Amino acid sequence: MLGLAILFGCIVGFALGLTGGGGGVFAVPLLVYGLAIAPREAIGISLASVGGTALFGAIPRLIRGEVELRTGLLFAVAGMVGAPAGAYLSKLIPDRILLSLFAMLMLLVAYRMWSKTKNPEVASGLCLTENAPGEDRSACQRDADGKLRLTSKCARLLVVVGLMTGVLSGMFGVGGGFVIVPALVLFSGMAIHQAVGTSLFVIVLVSISGVASHVAAGNPLSWEITGQFMIGGFAGMWLGGVVAKKLKGPTLQRTFSIAVVLVAMFVIAKSVIL
């Protein structure tokens, strides 16, 4: 059990370091099917371990200036509000249905991320600027220097997406990274590598809210397994960060999409077919 927990934590950390999300996507299935932990307890362990691992990866990126603090804080505050609601909803849904919904959500996100790689500009996080010719219907815009113009319309959009991220985080124990990264790229026009750093920052804060809600609701949480996951997660996070620097934005998104699809198919097979 000890060796497996550390190994699985390393896989989760690698996913976080590589893509800025996906840690919880792997953590829950690994805990449920690899360590035979009940789904509801797996959600709490996933949130705690992913949050701790994300902190390890967010600090150096914050120091290097790879985190867009203003956008990240807006996302995080909204997500911290939504997390308790998601934790409450998860208690009302049977385990098998919860896992099936989790898998379907993963497939949807993977499809959205992959489809955007067909457009190099969108895949790299670029969008029309305020001075660009032609009509731009996007809610969020960036100026010529790449700085986000946080208008009221843009702020409302990011808050709504942040709330949804928080609900998903509390419901599925995913930290929200696999939603945060595509949301930052698609809705705020952020470059993929910067979205990874900002996502890790948001995951830390949203996970704190999610874990607190999970424990307050009386759900079990093994701190021993959580600690082992974090130990492996730190090593995986470092390795994932090294690999991420060598890959281009669209390549990262395609890698992320393929990995999410594979895990989703496995979860569907275990929870529905078998």
C-alpha cells in the first residue's frame, strides 16, 4: 500500500506539473481502483493531496512570474465559494452515478481542449486585441502587451466559470485544474504555459475550501494516504515541470486530452460496463 500510494502520487504530480491540471482526474480512479478506497473518501484524499502538490509547483512559478495573480485570484475566490456546494451535491448522488458523471465530464473537456489545438492562435492563448481590426465578440480582451482588460463583462464571465470550477472540485475531488486550464486559455486568452502556473495557484486555494467542506460534512479522510500521495506528488510535479518546458503549447494540450480520454474510458468500463 505504501509503495503504491507514493507511485500513484507521482503520477498525479506529473500530470499537474505537465499540464497544470488533471491531477485529480487521475487521483480519484487510482485511489478507488488501485487502493480500493471508497469513492467519497477518495474525493477528500484527492483534494488534499492535489492541493498540497499544486502548492509545491505553484511557488516556483509564482517566483518566476508565470502566474497571472489578478485573474487567478478572481477564479480562486469564486471557486472557493462553489466548492462547498459541490461537496454537498456529491452526498446526494450514488457512487456509481457519480463516477459515471465524472467520466463524461472528462470526455467533454478533452474534446474541447483537442478541438482548440486545430487553431494555432487559440491553442497558444492568443486572441484579438482591443486595437485589432474586425469585430471581436469575446467577453475578455487583452491589449497589445498581452495584459487582460478586466471589464465588468469579462469579470462576470470569469466569476461564473470559477464558480462552476469550484462546484466540480467539491463534487468530484478534482481540484478543478482540468477545467481551469482550458477555461483560462479559452475565455481569458491566456497562453497555455502561463495558464498552467495560474491553474496551480487556483487549485491550492480551491482545494483548501473543498477539503474543509469535505471534513465539515463528516466524510472520512485518511491523512496517512494523503501524505504518501503528496510525497510521490512532489517528485512527479518536478519531473512534469521539466518535461513541460520542452513541449509546445498545442502539444501539451493534445497530451492532456489523450490522457484524460484514456482515464475516462477506464472509469466508464469499471463503473458502467462491469
